[in-house]
Amino acid sequence: MSTAPGSSGVVVLRPGEVDEPDDTRISVLVLGPEGDVDVDADVDVVVAPHGSTAAARREVVGVPDVDATVATIRRRVAERPLAAVALARLLPRVVGVDVPHGLALESRTFSELLAGPEFAAWLAARGAPRPSGDPHRMRLDRVGDDLTITLDRPTRRNAYDAAMRDALLEALEIARLDPDVRVTLRGAGPDFCAGGDLDEFGTAQDLDAAHETRVAASPGALVHALRDRVTAHVHGHAVGSGIEIAAFAGHVRADADARFALPEVAMGLVPGAGGTVSLSRRIGRHRLLWWGLTGTVLDAATAHRWGLVDELVD
């Protein structure tokens, strides 16, 4: 077990080693190529050599260089320890509850981090926000019972803001009221969605009210409720809230050029559009934490192999 100075809140375990419970640090279990090692339920991240038998297991991330991966996790946790540990502690809680409860837990953690020093540091480095630009956010096309909802803000890579949230909720309401309607969710332009509009971050004056709004007006929750009738077709970049909401769909298609990322921990936050709930149900909490901590951009093939995407489209 490695707990040397400079470990930055990360403890590294080998098979057979047990960590003392500690809510202030993140445990990383390093496996060899064997595939029959039991994974302790309390371990946060599990890595193994890429291509090994162990790497095929749902809770394990296969990596080309285990030592480099551990070093990356140490560095990222050192940079944003509050957000990193908050995500690690949140994920086991949301996987054990229903979707509405999970969304509420996520939102509360998100609001707490919005008030924290790590997000304040990111906000100061961002600089002054840009104007929101064209108010148009959504395009609807209906043929019979097939409704296509297109995120339509291509000049900002379909960045997700409050106006887009409200437009998406209004569009999904059509399907909620008509049980015969089938929905396809798409994005206009070269990318599906660049994630939350960074220029809108930090504008909430009342964080408790913002929490209540996220819970009461959640497109992810509505997509989940309609999931058997919703297909998300992802192309280009699907970042943060873009993939968090899409992952609630019953079927996710992705073009071969699709790329997926979760930037929130680097901002001093956790996913806030439902991602801890939707993504953990698709890929498992261990892989999700690794993804959020390392900032890795997943390609379409990996996303498909992990179950984040159900179908690849050439």
C-alpha cells in the first residue's frame, strides 16, 4: 500500500491489500493481468494493463501505462481535492438509490461545490463572461409520431445553458403528453453538445434556489421517464451535460467521430446535469470516477465497448 508523502489524498492498493476507511482520500486498486481478483466494494478506482483479462471487467479500466495513470490521478486529485473526493463519495450513494433521489444528491453536492474555493479559483481564471448571443436554442421536426429535437446553437457548439434547458423541457413535454410520440435527440453543427455554457457558470445568486431548480426542472429526469421512446444520436463532441442527459435515453447512437469528456472536476465541481446517475448506470461508478478524475477524452469505440453508447454508426 502506497501512502507516501505527496500522494495527494490517493492511496494505491495491490491485490490482497486493504485500506483503512478514510472519507478524505481516494483508493486506487492496481491489478495485474489476471482476471480473477475480487474487487473490494470500498475501492474507488480499479486499473489494469490494457488488453489484459482483468481490463475486460466492468469495474476495471484498462490503461497502457499503470504508473502513468496513477500519477495522473494523484496530480488531478492534488489540483482539485475537494471536487475529486466529493465525486468519489457521491457515486456509491447515487448508484444505490432511484433516479430522482440520485439527482437530488448530485445537485446538492454540485451546489456545495459552487460555493467552494476550487470553483471560485476556476471562475477567477475564466475571466469575464461573454454575452449569451442569439436566444434561439432548439429546432423541432415532427413527422407523424416521430419527433426530432435538435439542439440548435451551433455557433457556441450547442453549449447548454438555462435557455436551452427550458427549451428542451418544453420540447420533451410533447412526448410526455402524447404516449405515441418517439423522440430522437440530435445536435446541429459539428458537435452534439459542448457541455454547460461556461459563460453562464457562477451567475446563480441563490445556490439553494438553484439546487431546487435543477431538481424540479431536470431534462435528464424527463428523458429517463421517457427513455423507452427516446434515442440520442451523438456526433462530434459530447461534453459534460451533453452526454450526461443523452445517457438517460433508452438508446444512444454515436457516429464514429464522437468524443466524450467530463470536465467538471477540473472546474472544482462534479457533473451537475444528472451524469453521476445516468453515466454510472451505463458504465459503473469505478470507470466513471476514473473518467472524471483523469479528464480523459473517450473515443466512440471505447464508449461503445463500455456501454456508454449502444450503437456505432459509420
